[in-house]
Amino acid sequence: MCRIPHIFLLALLGVFFLWPSSAMARGCDSPFVPVPAGHHPLFDDDLDIPSLNQAVDSNLRYLKKLSPEKELSLCGMTFSVSDVIATQETLRGAIERLKDPAKLSRFIASHFSVCRSFGRNVDGAMLVTGYYEPSFAGSLKFFPPFIYPLYAVPADLVSQKDRSGSLQVGRMKEGQLVPYPSRMEIEKNNLLAGSEIMYLADPLEAFILHVQGSGQVRLPDGSVKQVQFAATNGRKYTSIGKVLVEEGVMPLEEVTLPRIIKYLHDAPEEQERIFHKNDRYVFFSVNEKMEKGPTGSMNQPLTAGRSIAVDRACFPHGTLDYIETETPIFDESGTVSGWKKVGRFVASQDSGAAIKGPGRLDLFMGNSSYAEKAAGVMKQPGSLYFLILKSDKKP
């Protein structure tokens, strides 16, 4: 959902987590490794066909808005948008028709070229985190306890490309683009007064929305509004999980979203200082249509369990991929009691500020109670595979 973009989610999604320096991802110059026939995963999908169709439909709506001749880099080669569309239509048809995973795997081996992400190194291992769509109580009007605002995009926010084609965000001052105020400057000086769109009752909940990029807000009259990522101030994103590790508050292995939330709830006097370590500030819009799930950076609805956030500099959006990883199992007390190995087709539909390089992936978990708990603890190993229809198998 384009958490801190976008909104990726991010979330972050999993965006709180810090990965050891020895496992930092390599660059995106060659993010793909070919997978020879006989070494493919089984392509056994643990989710249902309706969710697959929803994810593919979102991909196709996005792809069909692009020029059919537009080129995308996949599996170390260049393909047209038409090729990517044909890949998904053929693959979806095969998944619906061939119920036996072994038969599907044989079909894929004969009809598709398969590659996987290079990962953190040549073994293809990725760090897989999760993000979700939170739901909080709020108000359209300011009154206690609803005093912590979410802001619309400021009128003076400017986005423009520099000579290299990179997008620069800031504001104009004496004819020059200068950095937009930081989170601390915005909040300390009340710089955005008058552009509030919503108020929450807890500053930590507002910060979580900034990290996750979108969410649902329950109003006093019982109605629900969906807020979604609209823009950022262009400042650098800093993970508060990383800050807490560097300050010695908690060791890296204990950094999970529930652990961070507990620490900040128990130390309210620390909240503002910690939040202000992250200069990036997110601006929101209200989605009046209340679409099914939040919208990712393709501007298409995300599908729980199917949509993933990746680094767009490494992997194109709108592809149908396959993931192998683990998801948590919780006991009655809400404690992780084990991990379940999963394999499923997923759609590359989102991005996030902390999702960098070919060794990172964020899985959108949805907006359920399980999604919130799972997203808070996921930082598991995984692998991501890409498929493209062979040239002699095109319809």
C-alpha cells in the first residue's frame, strides 16, 4: 500500500526490522538467477483460486494501461508488456485447469522460463516480512481524545525530476527546490495547521499508519473511512526498530512490532523523541469508495496473502510470481507456537521505503486480527521465483 512509498507498507511493515550488516542485499544490477528444469519448486499453492483471480485481475488492469510495447526486465531479459500479460493469462488458466501440483509443475517446466531472486547472495535467500492494514478509532473533527492529526498533501509540496531523471521532493524557495520540513519541524511548529483530514486518539497509532501507509478509521457515528498514502515530504526514512537497537533498548533478535509497541506504550515520554528520529512524513487521502483492501503503488487494490512489496529498482510491478516462506502459528494466548511452511503464487504490486534490493520482500497479510499479529512478528527466510512464457508457447 505504498508504505512510505509507498507504504510499503511497507509494512512495514516488516519495515521496522534491521538486517545484520553481513547479510545486506547486493544491488539490483543482476537480481535474477535462472532455475533449470528439474530444480523448480513444486508450485503447490496453499491459497484459494478466488484470491488468485483477484490478484491477477489487479495486475492485468495495471498492465493494460501501459503501452503493449513497453519493455520490462525479467529473468535477466527484456520482455514487452504483452508478453507479461500473456504469461499471466496462460498461467492462471493452467492453475485453474490443473489441480494436481505435479501436473502444474510439469506444465510450467515445458511452457515457462523460471528464475528466482538472487536474494542476499547467490543462495537466493530473502528476508520476508509482513505488513497489514490497521484499524483505529478516529474522528473527522478535533476533540479529546482525538487530537493527533493525519494531514492531506500540503499545497506547497513540489515533486519534480532532476537532470538524471530522479524524482526530487521539496518546496520552492526563491525559485529553488529546497528540502521539505522534517517530521520534527512539521510537528514542533504546527506547520500543516488547516490541512488535517482525520484525528486519532493515540500518537503511536498515527505513527503506525505512517509506516503501514493506509488503514481504516472508525468514526464515532459507527462509519468507517479508509485513509491511504498520498505522498511524503521526501525526507529519508529511518526505522525506529533500528534506532532502538542502536540505542541498546533491545537486541536485534527481539525487534518485532509488538515489542516496539509495548516499549513505546510503557515509555510515553520517549515516543516523540523516537518518532522524530524518522525525518520522513506521510500525507494521506481519504478513499471514499472503500475498495476491497488498501491500494498498492500500482494504484490497484491489494489482495491479502497474495500481494507483495518489492524494490521496483530490482523487479517490475505487475508480475505473477511464486514465493516459498513461513507464516506464524499462534496459540490461544496469541504467542507464536510454531511456523508453517507456505508456497503460493503472489503478485508484485507494492513497494516500501525499507524494501531495498533483491533480498527483501514484504507480504501483505490483510486486515484481520491474524494479519496484525503475523505482520508484527514475520522476519523469515524465503525465496521468490519469477515466470515468463517461452517465446514458442505464446498464444
